[in-house]
Amino acid sequence: MTTPTITEVLDAAGVTVFERGWLSANNVLIQGQGPSALVDSGYCTHAEQTVALVKHSLGTKPLDLLLNTHLHSDHCGGNAALQGCYPALQTLVPPGQADAVTLWDADALTYEATGQQCPRFAHQGLLTPGTTIRLGSHEWEIHGAKGHDPHSIVLYLPSCRLLLSADALWQNGFGVVFPELEGIAAFDEVEETLDLIETLNPQTVIPGHGRAFQDVAAALERARARLHQFRKTPEKHRRHAIKVLIKFKLLEWQQISYSALLTWSEATPYLAQFMPAEPAAADTWLRQLLSELERSSALRLEGSQILNS
């Protein structure tokens, strides 16, 4: 597990960032004269560390609110642990999948589709785009940010020109456009979200993964260039997405046999739908993906074993 980097991004905003390594998204703690809040809670295998980080920063003070920018497992996998630690905690989620949380529909929440884990949690309220919410000492704007996830939101603090961009914008790109893996056109929505961010004109961006940054115009330019490549060659995006899912799971496992990975891939809908039906062709397909990941130093192949690197 990667040791997080703890950064106070803007003292005026009461914002502390726990910069997490994969598997977890960054956690953003907001404190001040109003409710204390944590934005996103990381992956479930890092939940104990998430709770420790929050407790260390808050001391004896309670955590009042837990906000999820979207419900991918790396952003809400620590929810259950935090709810267990803070019984009065109010958890707020985007409205699009609130019913799926209530019913705990792991298929609708994509945990089955990605082959990932997320312990069941409850929610008590919604993060509705077009409204504001008081976090710490300030009112934050809630904006819809479709593309990477159709239900995602971002949070913006106009007084400090500070944006919590989740996976809508990173310093070097954006998150996998998951609707595209389901045959739902979403590249236009990615562009609309990038346009929204440009209109908001933030000075500082805290992304879902990686360090906070201020070269926002350059990041938007890189993101648009990447989007152009994916639009031009959708197969490139699909292949990238599959490799991301394999790497993510390998980070959880750290080591696995080839046969076990093949079994997992066949049982994971986001991968299985692109696998050739004929066993020999499926074997070739997976081995080619692993070779590409090894060439990029994302893993190591040692005989029949696959090791994280």
C-alpha cells in the first residue's frame, strides 16, 4: 500500500488532500466553521488507512459529511468503514445511482462489470447538480460532470477558484469513459465536461488521482488531445480501458497465476465482451494485452505468474 502524501492545498478553503496511490482515489478533507466533510473514500482494501488518515486529521472532532463524486469502487470503497467509525455521519451521493445504493444493485453500480469490490453502505442525501452545499466555512457549487461516469459530479469553490475534478480532469488526461464500453456514446459528454471546467476557470484543480495542479489550460489541452485520439480510434480507448481494469485488479492481488487471471477475465463483463469466443484466440488476446502491460512496466511476467510492478 502506498504511503499517502498529505497536502494543505488552500488554507483559506480549509482543504487538506490525502493524495493516495492506486487503488484509491484521493481523499479531500474540508474543515472550517461549518460541517466537516470528506470527499471520496478510496478503495475497500485501503479503508483502514483511510479511517486512520481522517481520525488523525480530525482528532476528537466528528466527521459530519461524506461525499462521493461518483460511485466507482475506488471512490466509495471506504464508505462502510467510515460509517462504522462515525455513526452520525451523513453520506451524500449523486442522484443518478441513489436507488441502486439503496437496493444494493452491484450490477447497476458496475462492481460486477469491473470485477471489483465495494462493501455495502447507506446514503442519507443527494448531491444535486445546480445546487450548492456548505462544506467547512464555504458554499461549494455542485456541477454535473458526465463522461467518465454518467452520474459524476465535480465541486467548485468560486471564492478560491478551487475545483475538485474527480476523474473528469487529471493533469494528464481523464478517467476511462466507461459508458463507451457499454456501447453508449459518451465522448461528447467528456468534451462538454471539459468545456464546463474551462468556463468555471479554476486556478487550482484537485483531481481524483495525482497531485493538485494549477496549469489548468495545459491540462485541458492534453485532455482534449487524448479525447481526439479516442474519438478517431475507439478501439484504442477500449484497449486502454481493458488494460486499466487488469492493472487495477493486479494492484489488488499483487500476484496471480495466468490461469486465474484468464478465469477472472472471462467472468468480468467489461473484459469478457471483447474477448474472442474461441479459446485459443482468447488466450492470444489476453497474452498480447499482458505483453503490452509488461512493455510499459505495469507488470512482470515470470513463467505462469503475473506480478505487479
